[in-house]
Amino acid sequence: MFELPLGRPAIMGVLNVTPDSFSDGGEFLAPEAAIAHGLQMQEHGADIVDIGGESTRPGASPVTEEDELSRVLPVVEALAAKGVAVSVDTSKAGVARRALDSGAVIVNDVKALSDLELRSLCADRGCSVCLMHMQGEPRTMQLDPQYEDVVVEVREFLVARAMEVEEAGVRHESIWVDPGIGFGKTLEHNLALLRHLDRLAEAGYPVLIGVSRKSFLGKLLGDVPAADRLEGTLAAQVLAQSKGARILRSHDVREAKRAAIVAQAILGGPTVH
Ligand code: HH2
């Protein structure tokens, strides 16, 4: 189980070892480049590095277990050996098992442990898990997302899933929840989830939020590209922090951490680096 820092949110650096991720696709496909970037994020103050080998951007195609493993394993192994707290961003039990064997301590699943084998693996290993809400699947999720009340439905889904996962043997303390910004949600759905994030935080599980460089920011800012969404990312992150987010998943670790430290001082409590 990964112990979250007290007094400020944890910064989870994003490391996509993929050819097609929406913001850093192709940049870190070579293991050496991925490892160097992971170490740089560690130097910049990342509490966790989240390593993914399959893009979940809207329209992305699935990858085989073999391909996912060959992308992530060398990177997980090298970073864990350097003392990085590694999270593996996967929905596949086979990938999670090998990543945990190689030193990963967190399983981050955009499908919220819908796979029962993955659920019991996480229970056996005692790792931390992040359960994320998604409506539909990446290939089609942005076509026509619909909710009666997105805030209530996402919270109900996550609490119900967390309880199922606890019944499967994962400890309550090891479970984090995430409303899944951009995963089967319109701009208005994303804004409502962020505006009312305190309602999810009240459910009693640490909340992770992933807004970094996402397309809703591009829309709000007049179609700016992913590489030009840092200010929007930081604004959304500090507001999420003020509503109880405990883990911020970010491509820009140094900036996210500095913003979080200042925000925390204003919110109250000691400064924790
Ligand atoms: N977002 C992405 C991937 N994994 N996991 C959690 N828990 N929450 C998120 O919001 C989240 C996530 C998508 O971002 P990214 O990894 O940058 O892109 P891609 O999926 O294209 O690799």
C-alpha cells in the first residue's frame, strides 16, 4: 500500500510509453527516453510515476497484452530500482501482475477493476488501487455521453465499485477513486464534476484527479493544443485540491507541485514539500 503524503496532494507524474497518447504519444516509446523522463519527474518532486502502455484517448485502439508488457516492464523495473513509487496504468491482470513483480506499488485502472482476476490480484498483493469512472469505452466514449445527474451517478458508481472491490479483499485504506475527467463526458459534465468534487471526496476515499492537458481545457481556451494547456491545467488542479483532491495526475510535475504547495498554504496547514 502506498502512503499518501499528509498536508498536500500527492503529485503523480504521467509517463506514457505509447506511440499514440494524446499529449506525449511517441515521445517516450524508447525505454531509455521513458526512464530518463521518469527520473526527471522524480527529481522535479513527483511522489508517484504512473506508467502506461496503452493510450485511452478518445478513439484509441486496444493493444495486446504482449505489446503492453514489452512497453512498460523495462521502464517499471528501472524506475522502481531507483526508488520511484511506480503506478501501472493498466486494465489487464497479466500486465499488472508482472508490473507488481517488478516493483510497482499502485494499480491505476481506468476500468475500475472490472476484471475479476485483476481485482483478486490486487487483493492478494495489498497494492493501492485507483478506481476510475468511465462511461463506455475509449473508442466510442465521446460520441454522445448522457447522464441524468453526472455528479450523483459518478459518485454512486465509484462507491458501489469500491464496496465490491473491498468485498473481493482489497483493504479500504488502499482504495482511491477518480471521476475520470474526459472519459465519456462532455465539457459541461467535466465542469460539473470538478465544481462538485467535494461531494465525491465526502465518500471517504482519497480522490485522484486527472485534468492534465485534457481537451476540455483546449475547448475552454479556444482550441489551444495539448502542449499549450499548462495554465488551464494548474487552475483546474488547484481548484480540485481546494475541494479535496488528494492525488493530482500531471504531465508537468514541477509546475503542479509548486502550485499545490502554494495552494495548500492558502488553504491552511503547514507547508509540506
Ligand atoms: N487519464 C488518462 C489516462 N489514465 N488514469 C486516471 N486514474 N485518471 C485519468 O484522468 C487518466 C488516467 C488519459 O491521459 P494520458 O495518459 O495523458 O493520455 P493517453 O490515455 O492518451 O495515454
